[in-house]
Amino acid sequence: MEKTWLKQYTEGVPHELDLDPAESLVDIFTNACNYHGGQIAYSSLGQSLTYRELDDLTARFATWLQTEAGLSRGDRVAIMMPNLLQYPVALFGILRAGMIIVNVNPLYTPRELEFQLIDSGARAIVLASMSAATLAEVINETSVEQVIVTDVGDLFSFPQRLMVNFILRHIKKMVPRYDINNAVSLRSVLATSPAGLRPEQLSGADLAVLQYTGGTTGRAKGAMLS
């Protein structure tokens, strides 16, 4: 079969990736951070994160999950947010802590969210503040013990951070009121997390993600991805 898509690759992009030195997704991630430190890893709404910054933020989040959140290796941690810079921070932080990602559609209704949290056995969730009211309706029916909330602009620089968060919350009214006991902000977690990530020994066979199907032919099912 002719690989016609290769014609779209820009000069310098390899046709194949050599993954032999990597034992897991975490190895691939940390190798990329070490090799590309000063280069941009992610951009969103005019704000960027370099690989070096991403390495630091994910290590901080992973350390917090290991030491402050009351979680253990193999625990399920849900992520419920749109395309924000906080998403890769949460995703790779969870993996580096040796825990399992449960992606949740940020447009889910309370009933859909409740089912997925119960079915996956998630003990923690990282979510955008726009979805927090949905979680508040069902959290008592789930096994979720730890809630980490982020505002859209939390990883933006000052003063853009304050402006974006103020507009979304107070002008566009996109953040409904919610009441969740002991919820913490991702921004404060990243600012106060202690140093000293305890690297987990992971292999390519370890479970990394529970990715739920769309549920178009019945209830959504969690596909187990290593």
C-alpha cells in the first residue's frame, strides 16, 4: 500500500519513529522533554508551554498525586476538560505518578458523567471549572474523593490570566455556581507541590488509559489502552 500521507510531511520529519529505547509512554515523554527542552510543546489561545516547562509542571502534579492526594499507583484519575494547556499537564502528570487516565467528555450530562465515574472506579478528577457544577450533582454517588478544578486561563501569563478568567466567569457566565467539598485548584497544586517526584517503573504492558467509546450502540465501554 502506498503511504500517500508521507508526501504531506515537511522536511526533517521522520517517516518512522524509533521507540525501542522507550519502555513506556512516560519514557517517550521524558526523552522528548530532555531533548527538546527549549522548544514549544503546546500552544493555546496565544500562550505556549515549552517542553522544559511541561516537564516541570507534570512532575509537580505527579508528585502532588503521589504525596498529597491520598492516591496509589494504579488508581484511576479522570480528566474532564476541553483543549487547554492544562490537559497535557494533567495527562502526563497522571502517567508519571503511575496512575491511569480516564478521559471524560466535557459535554457530558450529569447522568453520563455519573455512569463513567462509577464504571471506571475513578478516585480523583481534574476538570475545568465550567464542568464543576455537573460533577457536583453526582459526586456523592461515585467513588471520587479528590477534585482538582482549573479555570481556562490558569496557565496564561499575567494579566491575560485574570482577564480571561474574569470574562468567562462574570461576563459570559460560563462557570455555573457549584459546591464541592475540599475541591482544590490546579493552579495552587502546581504552585505548592513539593519537589521530589518518585519515578514509577512502568512498562509498555501497563494500563495507561481507560478510553470510553461513544456509546452510540449502547452504554459506553472503557477500552483498556497500554
